[in-house]
Amino acid sequence: MDSGIRLASSAVPRGPPVRVLLVDPYLRREDPMERKEVELYPSLGLLSLASYLRARGHEVAIHDLTFQRGLGGLKRAVHRMRPHLVGVHTKTLTFPRSVRIARIARSVGALALAGGPDSSSRPRTYLEAGFHAVALGEGEETLAEVARRQAEGRPYAGTPGLAWKEASGIRFGPPRPLLRDLDSLPLPAWDLVDMERYLSRWERATGDRRMAILTSRGCPFDCSWCSKPSFGRSFRQRSVENVLSEVDRLREEYRVDYVRICDDVFGIQRRWTEAFLDGMIARGSPVRFECLSRVDLLKPALLPRMKRAGLSRVFLGVESGSQRMLDLMNRGTTLTQIERAASALRAEGIRQYWFLMLGYPGETLSDIEATVALFRRFAPEEYSVSVAVPLPGTRFHDLLRRDGRPTQGGHVVYEGVYPASVYRVTRARLRVARKLAKADGRFSPSLLARLRQVEDALGRGIVEKVLIPQGRPSAPARGALPTTQPETRSPGL
């Protein structure tokens, strides 16, 4: 049975090598979201950390739990390798499992170190749960210094970019500057994960051998609900040549023919974007791609060129059909921009995936109706709907804390403006709207119009039945935060 571990010999050491085991704690079988379509890729963060450490002479392995049944294989791998350092990539979903992995690391005397978005957002929670240290933000140089200190027999306490726990309390090292030259990073350590497992899964599902890449780090925008614990509001771009060389390697070594560009936002620098498109076109666009962008960055005049370069799908943070809610979220986008981008993408035949958010403080039933109406008008091919989640370190989270909301495990407890049933009904209405859009052309316009009227009446009627017996108003209840927009307005991701 595949143990999930891929071990490679280190390069020529520059001093005593340290054995480092990097762990991705995501377990597909135990993820409740697996009931839906989960798009799986190996952790780009761990692949980058592994290549960076290996280039500095350390013995590095990655243990990927994604396709495993539990932690049994990890326990055996840890006892076999006896690593000096175990680094765990953290997300909110995997917190309980990450804590269990820290215990396994400590059982063999290894340093248990957490890194990634969740532990960077709430390091105290991870340190109090059993980790020795937390790498805050970007991890390559911090982890390399910790490994170097271990090799030299020096304590990790005091390392820039690190938080750790002592008997006297939790301590923080000085901030570590972000990497400026992303081209200096070696290409990801693809050989340390089971690439074929991921690629063949995609090939069976879609006919494409798909892999993810990053062309930049960071996001300069400031959405009130967006957490940026790893890269902050910085924006750093790899060179076009460096990115194209990675695409070429993936195509040549792993027969990849489709890539997801996982940048927080793609297309921020227009000149870079055009040079990248030209490079893809010059190669005959052998690899199709998808990306996440913003409606104010997707210029209709550029879309034909993007389509020619291989653009197949765009993820868009539409979020709401209410301009008032977009302003409250500090999105920095307008309904006009959404409409223009959606229309242009439809004209070019580029698939759209919309992210929609319900339940943000200040939202009314009228705002929800506006979102349903916008969705019905454009009927994107794919979409997802979330109820607003206040992540630590965000403007949203800070607003709720100031509003006196209770906290649990470092998180503010918040479940939306209205009862959960309102959001369930709205999701159902969006599903119906999408099905009716697919039926367009097969039924008469008058029948479709009548079906939409019935859907409207049923949806609104159910919501009123939920709210009125509870004495809930159609506007947010008192204490749901002010409905004025944030004091600072800047474009939002």
C-alpha cells in the first residue's frame, strides 16, 4: 500500500544535513466537502518548501495524506525516518488532524512546526495545542534557518518569522522580510509526491492531465473578509520566462496539458499578462489554463487573446448582486464591471465559475434577491455559495470582535444574519435558476418565464415563513453591524 511518502537524497550538504518531513494533513475521505466535487492538487507550499530545503543540503521527504485512509502510514513513516523536524501545512479544516500529527512528531523527539494560512492567523492556538513552533507567513527562509540552527546545535528560539512556546509564555521572533526575487526559488519538488495519482485522477474525470502552478505571490487588494496570513498585501511576480519554463517542464516530464494558475489574482500587471499570453501562443498553446481574476481586471479587449493562448475557465469573486453589499465587503468592484465581464466571457465561450457570498453583516432580503436576479441573468456554468466566515486577521473578524461576538478556538462565532434555512432556500433557488438556464431553448420563453415566477413566489414565501414566526425582520437584526461601508475604501479581492 502506498505510504504517501516520497523521499529523495539530499544535494551535497553545506554542513550536517537535517532530516525534514513535510506533511499535508488533508485527508480526502474525512473531508465533509468531498460530498461535492473537490478539485485536488498537491500542496504547492510544501512542494516549494521541499525544493528550497533540498537545495540547501537537507534530506527532505513529503508525506501526503490526501489519498490515505488515516494516520497509520504517517506513524510508520515517522518511526522509519526519525526526522529531526516535522513541518505541517495548516488549514482551518485540518486543525484537529494537524494537532494529532504534532503529537506523533513529538513522540520521536522531532521538532513539530506548523506553517500555512491557519497557523499563521492564530499561532497561539497551535502552540497551546502542542506544536513547538509556528512559521509565520512565507516559510522558505524561516524553515531553512530553523533547519540550519538544528544542524549547528543552536536553539530555534529567536528565529525571525517564528513563534514558539516557552515555559514563561509564547514568544515571537522579529518579522522576516518577504522574498523579493521569486525566480530564485527552485522549481517545485514534484518528485516527492505521487504526481501520477493526481494526474490520472484528473484524466479519468476530465480527459486532461491537470496540475496547479503559482505565477505570483500576494494580493494588493483589501476585501474585508479575505485573510492574507502567508503573503500579506504584497504582490510579487515571477518572470514570464520562469513561469513558461515551469509549464514546459510539466508538459515534458508529466504530460500535463491543463494548468490551474492558483494566484490570488491573475492579471494584475497588464504588461506581464500580455507577455505571458504571447509566450503561450508562440508555443502553439499546447497547455490550456484557468485562473482566478477580478471583474475589473478582465478587459473585454484582451479576452480574445486570452482565449487564443489557452484560457478555458475563469473563477470570479462576484460575491453579491447588490452594490451596497459589494461596498460593505470592500470589494472595490461594481455591478457594471460584473455585467461587462460576464457578458464578454460568454461571448468568447470562456467558462465562468462564480463565487457568491451570503450572510455578510448588513445584508437584507432585498440584497439576497438582487444576488438571485444577477445570477439568473447570467447563469454561470459553475458556481459556489458560502455563508460569510470571519477568519482571524481580517477586517470582518475585527468588526465582529468589536461588536462583542463570542469567540471559540480563536475564531469569532458567527452564522450569518438570518437563520440557516434562509441560506438553504437561496441555494435551492440558485440551483433551480441554473437548471432553467440550461433548459433555455428547449422550452418556450413564456413557459420559462412562468416557471421563474413560480420559483420566485415559492422562494420568497418559504423565507417569510421562516422569519415571521420568529419575529425576524426582513432587514438585519439589531447588532448585525452597521450597514455603512468601511471607513477605508480600496479595491478588494
